Amino acid sequence: MNRRVRQKVAKKSKEKVELPSNPEIGDAGLCPDSNEDVDWTSLPDDTVIQLFSCLNYRDRASLSSTCKTWRVLGLSSCLWISLDLRAHKCDPGMAVSLASRCVNLQKIRFRGAESADAIIHLQARNLREISGDYCRKITDATLSMIVARHEALETLQLGPDFCEKVSSDAIKAIAFCCPKLKKLRLSGLRDVSADVINALAKHCPNLIDIGFLDCLKVDEAALGNVVSVHFLSVAGTSNMKWGVVSHLWHKLPKLIGLDVSRTDIDPSAVSRLLSLSPSLKVLCAMNCPVLEEDSTFSVNKYKGKLLLALFNDIFKGLASLFADTTKMGKNVLLEWRNLKTKDKNVNEIMNWLEWILSHTLLRTAESNPQGLDVFWLKLGAPILLSLMQSSQEEVQERAATGLATFVVIDDENASIDCGRAEAVMRDGGIRLLLNLAKSWREGLQSEAAKAIANLSVNANVAKAVAEEGGIEILAGLARSMNRLVAEEAAGGLWNLSVGEEHKGAIAEAGGVKALVDLIFKWSSGSDGVLERAAGALANLAADDKCSMEVALAGGVHALVMLARNCKFEGVQEQAARALANLAAHGDSNSNNAAVGQEAGALEALVQLTRSLHEGVRQEAAGALWNLSFDDRNREAIAAAGGVEALVALAQSCANASPGLQERAAGALWGLSVSEANSIAIGQEGGVAPLIALARSEAEDVHETAAGALWNLAFNPGNALRIVEEGGVPALVDLCSSSVSKMARFMAALALAYMFDGRMDEFALIGTSTESISKSVNLDGARRMALKHIEAFVLTFTDQQAFATAAASSAPAALAQVTERARIQEAGHLRCSGAEIGRFVAMLRNPSSILKACAAFALLQFTIPGGRHALHHASLMQSAGAARVLRAAAAAATAPLEAKIFARIVLRNLEFHHIESSI
């Protein structure tokens, strides 16, 4: 909002306190000019009351408890003219506690049937306006009781949710009990009968604004009897008899504005209404397919009448209501609001149009009909932005909600229309939304934050939000005591935290602490808040520095609490994802160990792998995979039933998403680093599902399945199981055809383990005393395996480079071979002493193919620059590998590949020895 904020100044002595007169615009803080301490309790009473008026109800109550004087001032009737209970669970007890303040209450907004039941306990006999949403469960009895207790009621609005349980009987009660009624807007009624409408016409002579929106049936003829009506809306109402409408409604003597948007009104009815009604000034027919399909319909012949439809320029039409034709273009609404002298009749029309347009555009955005892209970009978005600057709070909220809604393509997958989002940004929408988010009115805060959150899915918009100070604003709103505000603010931080460039800014703004605090503050019954907070923390935890911030703020305990106690699947999924990301920095911080040591963490994650929700299973398995990199965690996971749970998960995910398959195999890969776990996985039946996953079409699944089978194959019993379950062809396929070099490498190593001779002795007695070994042809399987191991190793060789290296010991020649053979990702693998020892022993194997494979593997594990190269070099030194390598390099019968690779490994060991001694 770009209007200048007019300041009110309250003086006492030489001090000056400035207060904004319009708290919806700009900051609502108090800023004394002097840096000296101010005795706030000595402020004049009128200044304190003005201060209170700029605060929400909760903050007023908090300040009122400061001292006796402020307690008395906090009860001032002028502070309790209106009340917004939408963010609160208002039961009769709460209403009774507020009753003493509500003697002069004139306006109330509520949400849900429980709050509606409590309204009568406020004892606000002077109530003039009631507005409620989420009204699906409100009954005739509740509504009848409300209107019976509030005879002075002038405005009643229920919607936009459908009032499914409200019948004609309750509406008739409104007519009988509220003779001063001026405005009645109800949504989603099943039947508005003639008796009801005639009762309204008879008993409510001042009824000038009627809205029966999205109703199933409304008696058209009876509406023609409400001669007092100025503004009438039947938007979204079905089963209308437009012939009856066009013959009767034009006779309504005072009808100024008519809204038939989102109906099947036809061109003839529109023509008859516009041409025959002498009083009708505006007919709103937005998103009316039958009318829009008639290309011959023209609005130009109805002079002095305004038709608002998708096919004409709405801004130009609005400008036609003013005598001054210079008020054209997209600023027409703003210019009207800034007029020093306003025409009362035009003012009445414009206020009604703002409400109608905000409602219609929101409903249209919710249904998201096809073919409106051009409209949204050229007119829809600019109209919503103009409406956000309305003086009507409800219009502002609905416009912000409309912006949040019309950009969304797929809510389930958080997909938005980038063109629409960037149109909002180009037209200054980000600054407008952030200004609304800074309002003291919590309804505006929540809807503005929701729009910012949805728009920020687009990276360009997210950047603009950050540059405009949006991260600080959202972090502040996340601390709100209002659950709805906190929920939408957390959603905004969730979407912004997707961008790596914003994570640090969120942490600096105190966003991490605010998000963690949200989990503790709303630990039960607030699934939306918890899911968004956990989702944002999950994104932030992916950053090493931010992950430390999360842990320091108590995030590990908060997230484990959610994983253990929350039953909502969305929360479980995000909590597990956050724990997975926290545990992903094992080399740089202690969060992996911290998560494992948190009471109940591992047990909760194991339990979540059994969830019926695939996303929960996937993230829980991912967390266990990351946690299994820590030795203590690995054994604790197994003790918590992790082996059985993960094997069962692998068995059940043959048709699951690649993400779940990857994590299920990855978690088993992590657990199988321990030989005891490896044996347990084999005995539990984990070999067969891993072989099935090895046949997946997804590259990432290839890697984790091959890694798990490689670990399992170290044990001769598991190796035989792999052969018996048909694992050799699966590993051969990976070794020869996977797109992933790592999958091919680990498949080759698994085959090498299986056929280096250790399995042969075990095969003589079977896999266990409890099962009969399947009939397998080990010789045929060995030949197949060795053939493909050899082919794999040869793909990383260059005969010319090998010949040069064989003829010369020059470092350049060996470096050329190394570069050709290097598998970059293999540097991340960490082997145990037993595994290194096995490859060293394999250098003595009679098979020349296995000798070459072993030397190739040791080369990968010791290449300088690898994450664990120094660790592997140390293990090899301890195992006396240098002597075996020299023998392999000099052996006359060894293949050339084995000789050259052995020489390179020796050079690598020398490099690491020198490096470690420096």
C-alpha cells in the first residue's frame, strides 16, 4: 500500500509519541523521538487507549495485566466495539469470561459451529454485525438462537463455506427476529423458499443488500417482492429460471447492483435486465459460460449501464461510474478511495462491487476453470492487487486469499503457475502483501502470509520476497500467538527455505528458533502448524550451518517428539525428513550422533517404516539410512527391530516409487556395514528383495541395491543366498549395463566377493541348518561373473596408456592411467579393515581377473583427494599390503591391468605416508 500514513501525535511534557491512524498500513509500533527511557505508565489515558487500539485482543489483555490503571483502561468499551474470534476456539466458558467487556460490542467475526454456539454467552445485546465462516455444521437451532438474542442485528454473513444444515426455518427466524436487518449474505443453502423470502420482505423493511450465493435453489419470483433491495447477488446459485428473473426483477424499484456471476444466465436475460430496469446501474456476470460463448452479444448499446464480465475491460467499466473520465486504467479503485469528495451513491456501489469482485475472483480461483490464463494475467491479478488496498478488511483478506489460490496449479505437489506468480510480482504485489502482513489485524496477517508462501514457490518471487524484507516479517509472524498466523508464516518459511540462498537469512532472522518454538507451542491438535514448521526445519537442516542452529535451538528433541507422538502423516513425513537431513552431516558435525542418542528417536523411525503412507515410509527409511553411518546408531537401530522392519519394507516396495526403493535399499546398505547385521539381514530374507530392487530402472536404486548386496556378499552364507536367489544375473546386468558407474563398480565387487573362493566351502553345507540349499550351478555362475568383472575393469583401461606405463615408471604415465580408471563417487566409500584385507588377499587369488579387480578396487579407495583415502591407506599399511602389492606388480603371470593398478596403489600409499608425516 503506497498511501502516506497520517500520524496522530499525543503530547505530554516534552515527549512525543506517534501513533499510526491506519494500522493496516505500515508499522504499528510506537517510536519515541528521544532515546531516553519513557515511563509508559505515566502516559495520558487517551494515549494508552489509542495504543491499545493498535494491538490485537491478546496483546491488549497482556498489557492490561501490567497495572491496575491499565487494567481499567483495557476494559474501555471503545476497545471492544469489534471482536475477531476466528483464530480461537471460543467455547461458552471463554465467551462468559469476555462478556463483561462486550456490553457495547457491535461487530463479531467467528469460525466454526462451536464458536457460533458460544456467541449468545457474550451477552452482546447491541451487536450489529455477525460474520462467520466454516459454517457447514451450524444448525437451525444455533442460528435461530443467535438472531433471537440480537434483535438489533443489521448485518449477517455466513460463508463462503456452504451452510449445509441451515434450512428455510432458520432464515424465517432471521426475518421475524431482526427487523433492523440491512444486509443478509448466506452461502450454500439447499433451498430458499418463497415463504422465507416473503417473510424477509415483510418483516425487514430496511433490507437493502441480499446475497444467496452458491445455493441449490432460490425462489426467483419471491425475490421480485423484496422491493427494498438495492444490491442482490445469486452468484454460483444453480437451477435459476432466468425467464422468470428477466420478467420480474427488472421491476424492483430500487435495484442498483445485481450479481449473477458463475451461473448459466443467458444473453437474453442479461439484455432484458439491462434494458428494462430503470434503476439498475451494475450487472456483474463474471465467469458465466453461456453468456461468454455468445460472440454476438454487445454491451455497448446499454448506455448508463455497467456490465462486468470476463470479456470486457473491468477497470474501464469501473471508471465509467465516475463523471471524471480521467480515472481510467488499473488505478481506478485507488483513485476512488483517495477522492476528497465522494458521491454517496457511487461510494455505495463501489463498496458493494469490491465485496462482489473479491468473492467471485476467489471462487473462480478455487475452481480454476480452463481458458482463463489471459484474464488472470491482464485483469484478474491487477484487480486482486487493487482490492488488497480496500478499506474493507474482509475484501482485503479475500483478495489476498485469491492471490494465494489463483497461482496454484497442483496443491498436492506444490505446483504453481510461474507466469501468474511473476505477474503479481511485476505489479508490486509483494510489497502490498508484506504491508498487509505487518498489519495488527491477524486475519490480514494470516491471509497475506498464505499468499506470500504460495507465491514463493517461484524462485524469482522468493528472491523478491527476501529482498523486500519478507524473511524478517515471516519470522516475526511465526512467533505469533495466533495459530492461523503462525501456520501461514511457517508455510512461507518452508517455501523460502527451498532456496539455498535464503537459508542463512532465515537463521539470521531468528527463523530457526521461531520454528522450533512453534512445535513446542502447538504440540497437539495443530497439524497444519506442525507440518509446515517441520517442513521448514527439514529444508534448513539440509544446510550444514543451519543444521547446527536447528540442534542448538532444541530441534532434535522437538522433531523426535513429533515422530514419536504425532499421528498426522504429513507431520510424520516432514519430521522424519528433518531428522534425515540433520543426520546427513556426519563428517562435519555431531547431529547424527545426537539424533541417535535422543530418547525414542530410533524406535520411532523404525515404527514409521511400517506406516501406511508411502511418504512417511520413505523419509523414515532415509533417516535410518543416514543415521546408520554412525557405529552406535547402526547397532541401536538393529536392536530396535530395524533389520526386520527394513527387510519387510524392501519386500513391500517392488511397485513403490524410486525414492522409497532407494531409501529402503540404502538403509539396509547402511545397516549391513556391520557383519552381524549383514548376517541378520540375510537370515531375515533380505537378499531376495534387494535383488529385485537391483533390477529397478532407476539409477539411484541401482546404487543402493548394489551397495547393500556388496556388503551382504562379504559373508559367504549371504553370498550363497544371492546365488540361490538368482542374484548373479541381476548383478551381471548392473555390472554391464547400469548408467551409474558406482552401481557397476559395487556390483563387480559383490561378484568378486562371491567367487573369490570363500563361498565354496560354505556351499558344501548349505546356507543354514534350517533350510535346504537350492540347486545351483556354481561353476556356470562363476564363469558368468568373472567374464563380466573382466569386461567391467577393461572399460576403465586404455591399452596405449597401459603400454606407456608398462614401459616407463614416469609419474605422468601412471597419472594418465589413474585418470582414465577413476570413479569419482567411489572416493566416498569407507571400507573396514576386514574389507581392505580381503581385497589385499584377493591379489594372491589364482584368478587373474580377480587380481585385476582387487587392484582396481584398491586404486579407487586410495586415490588422493578421496574422502576416506587416508583411512584406507592406513589400514593397508597395517595389513602389510605394500609387500603383496609389490609382488603383484612384479608377477610375471599377472595380467597387465593388475600390475599397473598395483603400481599406482603403491604410489598412492607413498603419497599418503608422506602426507600423514608432514
